[in-house]
Amino acid sequence: MSLGVSGIPPPKAVQTALVEATSSPSSFGYSRWDGELDLRQALVSEMKVVYGEGSDINIDDVALTSGCNLAFVAVIMAIADTGDEVILPVPW
């Protein structure tokens, strides 16, 4: 929820759902490092709709992050080694 269209509030149903979710004690705490299982499975299901049921993707292929910065850090940590130079072209 770190990026949005300024000046345009979310729909009322979303606002209501957020209020309900944040008032529940079970909403507080840390999630799994690779994202919530149900959300990851939903993404896999959606990708199979888009790319076909025969697509070779499963829940172990998916990780969700809290925004693009964490995704970028995860990718760099996975592919770069100590001492590697990483160049970020503008715009980054």
C-alpha cells in the first residue's frame, strides 16, 4: 500500500475491509518471508489462467514482497555475489 493515485481514495468497500482487518488482533505480526500461502496460490492460479493450465509454475516458484524495493533487494541478493558491481540505469 505504498503506492497509489494521490487524490483518489480507495473504494468504500476497500476502506471498510481495511478497517475490519486492522481491528483484528490476528492482523498483527509478521508474515512468511516469501508471502502468505493463500495469496501465493491465488497468484499461481491466475498465472495458469493467463499462460495456460500446462504452465510449469507452482507455489514454490512464487515469492511476494512488500513493494518493489524489497523485490529488488531479493533479486540482487539472489544473483549478485560479494564484490559484484550492480549498475542502476536512470530512471531506477
